[in-house]
Amino acid sequence: MTTFKELNLSNNLINGLSKQNITNPTEVQSLAINKISENKDLLVKAQTGSGKTLTYLLPMFDKIDTTKRETQVLILAPTHELVMQIVDQAKLLSTNSNMDVTAFSLIGEVNIQKQIKNIKAIKPHIVVGTCGRVLDLISQRKLKAHNIKTIILDEVDSLLSGNNIDVVKSIIKTTLRDRQVLGFSASLNDSTVEICESIMKEPEVLKTKDESTINPNINHMYLYGDRREKFTLLRKSLSATDPKRAIIFVNDEDSIEVVTEKLNHHNYKAVGIFGRMTKEDRKNALNAFKIGKAKILVSSDLSARGLDIVDITHVFNLDFPMSKNEYVHRCGRTARGNRKGDAISIVTNQNLSTIRTYKKEFNIDIKPKELKEGKLVDSTNHQNKAKKKNNFKIKTLKPNSKNTIKK
């Protein structure tokens, strides 16, 4: 096995990692760290929970010139929560390794004048931010882009979609031509690869061996029912599985509050996070979930993108994900590191064909389950239920046939 020593990391970093009980590199770290240190542009695809954040932070710490108080690394992330998570990891690594590397967050919904004041005072080596606020501060010349040597796009497939594309391109254009650009994600589509080829210098695409991108330590299951039964199935499956900590995913942000209130009504300690919340409310909700005051977090895909909370034992899809990429990202919130976890989807008839597709495409077994006497057990009759529903049709009478009613 490759060791951190063989990856040419400094002793300070190796000792710092040991304080986090990290002694051996993951597959993605073994593949990418040396190439990052050699200033190559990379597009890295690896399953969630595989250690991507440290994959880019470790070589950055060794590359940063701490004698200069200037921003040398810019990390862009799609959500506030992921930004704060990356900053927390950078600060922890700095403390544990006794390296004077500073990191600072730039997100929207925070007083911009206060951020400008802190940038000037701290002069952080690493800035982690959301695209809009970063571009705003670069445009105001409050964040100096000409010293940035490396730009990292975390959750690159999300960053390079929709309106974000132009913002990311504009940020990159403000930096020097010889900068290094790195992209990381658990899923990559052709569109993302094509855009990266236009903003990177001959990027090398690195993929871990597990082409399914889904952690093999996850146990996949589904419960079948009608739409009106979904919340009841969720509530009963929570009772049957008694998760230590769980995330419940919904597709519509407007339903997060409703689902959270219903769960609390049934005595489940739940909190929700959604885009319209204030930064403070989101922070408080997430903190309550992290420290165990709440066992359940209700969220949409965007809010939970990149969340890394190690002891999440269960992921529930109250609404089935709208794309295979989102199925990958949702499931990846559990079974972090070498842990095991369960992903339970509550599905209706229209989702069954997608489940068959995912089973084949990801080479995973998504087992049908049902609830009996308060327990989650293997199901044998879900397909019969689905067939009956499909075969039920209203017969119409054809004129001039034997069925014609005579007056």
C-alpha cells in the first residue's frame, strides 16, 4: 500500500493526519496527490466519502509559501455548508500539523463589509467560497486574484451547471495564465468534461477503480407504496431501523418544513435545511444535527451537497432522486470512510423501472423490502402489487358489439 511518506508529504502533515486517526492514504489520495504537487491540471472522479477534500488540501499545504501573507489557493464550492466544512478541515489540519496556513470563508448572506475587513486583516493563504460572493469581491478588487496559483472546483459537476458556468469562467479569467485548475466530484458527465477542457491546460482525468462511483459498504433497499402512503412508510421505517443519525431527502424545498414538522409531531427529533433559511438558522440546524440534539436532517439535494458527517447510518429518499448523479450523492452521505450504511428509497410505481436501470448501471442490488410487525423484511409481493396497478384499466363499450345496450 502507498504510504503518505511515499507521496512525499512533509512530516508535519503526516503527524497532523495521525491526530485525526488517518494513517494510510485512500485510493484517490494515492492517485492524485503527487500529480497535484507537480502542478498538473486534473479532473478527479471518486466516490463520496473517499477523502477528496484532503486529496487537494494536503499538497496545497506543502505548496503554500507561508512567509507570504497573500491568497495563493482559491477553492470554490456550490453550498454554504460545503464551504464551511472545507474551511473547518483546513483549520484542523493547520492546528494538528503545526503549519501556519490560514483559511477563510466567503459566502453570500454575510455582511460583505465585514468580509472585506477580515480579508485585509487576515490575508488568508486559502480562500474557500461560493461563486457569486468570490466574483463580487474580486471585481471590487478586495480579493486579489493575481497571487492565486491554484483554483479548486469542489463538486465540479454542480459548479459547472446552469448560471454558475459563466461565473466560474469569469473567476478563472481574473487569475494568471499559469494557474493550476483542479476539479473533484463523485460524478462526471460529458458536458462537465467538455467545459473543463476549455478552462484547464490539458487536464488529466483520474478515476478510482470503482466505476460505479457508489460505495460498496452501502446497503440499498426500497419500500413500495402509493404516493399517499409515503410519509407513513417513512415514519414506520424510521421506527423499524432506529437510525443513529439519518438524512431524509425530498425533491421539493417547499416540503422540507412540512416533513420536519410532521416528524417532530411523531416525536422524532428532526431539523430541516433549505435555501431560503438565513445563514444563522442553517448553521444552528446543522449544528444540532452534528452534535446529536437532532437525529434526523431533512434536506434537498442542494443543501446536503458535499455534507461530511461521519456517523450518518441511514439515508432515506422520501422522494426518489431525479437523476442518477443525485442518487450517488445522496447515498454517499452514509458509509463515510470504512463505515457501513443503509440507503432506503420510498418509491411509487413510476420509480420501479429506474431502480432496475440503477441496479444494472451501478452493479448494485437494491432490495425490495416491506414492513411487518414493526420490522423491515424482504418483500416478495411488491411486483404483484405493481402489476395489478398497471393492469387495472377501465373497459369502454364499443358500439355495434355484443356489449351494446339495446333500448
